[in-house]
Amino acid sequence: MSARRIGAALDGARVVICCGSGGVGKTTVAAAIGLRAATDGDRVVVVTIDPAKRLADAFGLAGGLTNEPARIDVPGAAGELWATMLDTKATFDDLVRAEAATAEQAEEILANRFYRNVAGGLSGTEEYMAAEKLFELHGDGRFDLVVVDTPPSRHALDFLDAPGRLARFIDHRVFRWLMLPARSGLKVLNLAAQPVLRTIGKVVGGDVLADAIAFFRAFEGMQGGFRRRAEAVHELFTDAATRFVVITTPRRDAVAEASYFADRLADRGATPAAVVVNRAQPRFGRTSATEARERAAGEADADLAAAWANLAELAGMADAEDAAVAPIAGRAPRTVRVPQLADDVHDLDALEAIGGALFGARRATRPG
């Protein structure tokens, strides 16, 4: 299996999206990519959509992360490293403030009970806010590179579709119908007397209906901005400076999941820039398993024979792993093996070890 470094595959990237199934070390790979880029001089922010605290743990941040990027001290780095964790509600609030015509319009929406329910739990909201957060960070002048750690789920790439779904909904006749009361200038109290709305009110409740009508009234005039923003987010996903990295382990089930993600990308006309095989069996030298077994069989010294037999076993394990990942290895220009570490990743030194496997020797040295 080819094991070329990942660096060239990410040259010129402004966004790197790491995807893969749960338990393959996706968060640590994303963090290692961010750390290396910052060490080499980029201003990098790593954002996780995963609500678990794995990214904070990888960076050794006992206090966790919030929706606001936090600077991480990397001694000797030529650039800057930041990290953040998606907060769906806070991101939605920021988007409303950005698109509202006035502060008063924004506050009316934010105080609306229907909006608070939508922002907190409506299906698809988290995916769209993940896309919005990426777009926000990409446009933030503080950062040269955004590295995204997607959720450990088969639906991890749903946020790629979310902007298009929002734009289609805004253009849909149902949305236009919902906006009619706002455009007609009718008051909420008068709307309840309309036959159709009165029927809906009996089903969902009068208070819920009034809140919904008030929300759409307050939303009037913002739909064009939301549509344009959704289209801009969609364009970011297809931009040449956006790269996708698929992470797997040598297990066949993880490889099957990685192939699924590659297929999802192919459906969108994209090819992974690289495949990372994490927690791989290290290779020791160039001796093949067959050659090592032959040396073990012909060695008179018992200790040397045992050493050759052990090397043969390890080389055989690596060969089996190469066979297991063969279906995904050809799906990207570069496939990189990251060997199994002795301990869990919980500090910058461990991340640098992963970075060494991904990128090779560091161009900048961090003092000990």
C-alpha cells in the first residue's frame, strides 16, 4: 500500500474536512493537522461538530471548548492555533443578528418562543448551523485555515446538504404561504380568525400558532439574505481550496464506513484528497513476512530465531491490514498510515507524533 505523506494533498487548502466513522481517531487526526499547520506558520482554527469533548481532550484543555474560538498556546509555533466546538443555538442567534435589518428585528426574533424551539431542536438545524459555523470561520480574518472534525455518525456529511435544503425551502410554495400573513400586514390577533389558520390552531394550539405567525412576521425581509448565505456556503463546499480527508482504521467494518463516506463525496462530484489509516501496525524495516519466516527457520541461535519469528508475525499483521484497507486506499491520491501509539492522545506532544506520521519531519522545532 502506498504510504506517501499527506502534506502535498493539503497544499493551498483553506478548509480541511475530516470524516469517518466513530472510534477511528478522526478528532485526533483533525487536531494533528491543525497543530502542524500552525507550527509551520498558518493561523488555524479547528472546529468540532461532535458534542463530545474529544477535541478539548486532544489539546489537553481541561476546561473544554465553547462556540467562541479559543487560542491554544503552542510554544515555538510560527503561526497560531485556535479551537472551538459548535453550539447550534448560539450560532443560529449570531446568524439572525447578522441578517436582521435592525437590532430591534433581531431581538424580536430571538425572544420569540417559536424561534427558540426551532433553534434548539428542529430536525436539520444542527446540520445547517454546522455549515454556517464553517462559513463564518472561513470568512474570519483571523484564520488562514479551518479544519473541521465531523460527528462520528453515518450522517456526518449531512451538513454538506443542509444549505441546499434551506435554499429550496425558502423558495418552496409552503414557505411563501407561511410568509403571506407577514406580507399582508395583518395583525396576529386577526390572523387567528382566518379559517385555515383557525383549523391549524385547533391542531397545534393557539399559542403555538400565534408564536409561529409572529416569527414569520418578524422574519419578513430576511429570507433573501438567508438564501444568498446558503448558496455561498454551498459554493464553499465545492471550492478547490476545500479538501476532504477520510479517516479509517485497518478494521474491515471501519473500511466499509470509510468507503461509504467516499461514495457520499463522489455523489457530490468530490474526491477525497487523502485517506488516513489510523492505528496501523508499524512496519520495522523492509523485510517481508516470508523472508523473516525463512530467516527464523534457518537461524541456529534460539534468541535470534525468536526475534525473526516475531518480525515475521508483525510483518504479516501489517500485510493483512494492507489487504483490509485496499478497497479504500485507491479512492484518494494519497493514503497515509499512522501507526498505533502506546498511549491515548491528550497533549500536544502526542499530536506531534501523529503529525510526524502524517507530514514527516517538522519544519519548525518546538522547544522541550
